[in-house]
Amino acid sequence: MPGKGDAVSEYTGELQSLAAKPGKWQAVAMAKVYLETSFISACVSTRQDAASVYRRDVSNYWFEREQRNHELVVSQEVHIELSHPRYPNRNAATTLIADVPVLSASEDVEGLARVLVNAKVMPGPAEAGDAIHVAFATVFKCDYLLSWNVQHLANVNKARHLRAVCRRVGLVPPEIITPDLLRGD
């Protein structure tokens, strides 16, 4: 009759087998990160005030060094916001994310955005902006939403309310975080 030690050995062997296959192990271990517009905007900003320079430096460092440790995604909404004719540096911004997979809108995404606005977790309108970013990241099961928007998104005071509302509809929201806090070093 096999004992508990046999099960542990078998489990350990499976983990070692996965670790020996880098492609498969990385797919299991990588966190999925939704890149929100303010993060991408910071990467290509030409502003010279201290806060903008800090955000640009941290964002570019993160994008250059940390992206290989994560599965990156953006949404159609990010592309719409970055492609607006009045958006400064739109060419640099859209070029930066040209190879990042794009999440497509769905009824689930739009429905959750409406729920978030109606529950006053996020400001409206539900069809654009903060609510739709959180909805995309939640519906597509992202681990993190990377943002410099600390008023409505990366705001610790909103996190509990967001989790409660998402739980009521059977979803788990991502951790919404600034790039200076999502580092693997």
C-alpha cells in the first residue's frame, strides 16, 4: 500500500518534469498583465516635469526588463484611446504595443463595465475609460492591471469595493497596481 511519501514524490517529480520544459513551465508561471493606457502613455511621454520623468523612467524600465516575465495584453479600448487624433505621441504609443495581443470586446466585458459604473466603483461612461479597462482585465482573467491612474484605478481605497462587486457576479478582479510596485527583483 503506497504511503503519503509516494504521493509527494510523484507530485515533486511532476514539478521537476515541468521545470525541465521551459516553454510549458513559463506558460504556467507567467502572470497575465493588462497594460492600461496611462502606462503606455507614460512610456512615450515627452513631458519634463519631475513626476512625468519618474513615470516615464519607471515605465520604460518595466517594459524593457519585466515584460519577459509576464503575459502582456491590451484591449481595443487602449488602441482607441491611443489612436485619438489629439493624443500626443500616438504613433510612438501604438508602435510600442504593436506586438501585444489585443482583447476583443464582448457582452460580458460591456455588462461588467455597466455593473462597475452602477455600483459606483468606477466613473462612467461604462462604454469607455476606467470601467471598461477593469472589465476587460477582469473578464479575461488578468492577474494585474498596470496603470498610473491612481485616482480611479490603482487606488487602494477602491480595491475592497471592486472585489466585493466582482465577487457578487462570480468574478475575481485583477490587482490594480503601478509599475513601480510590480517588479520581480
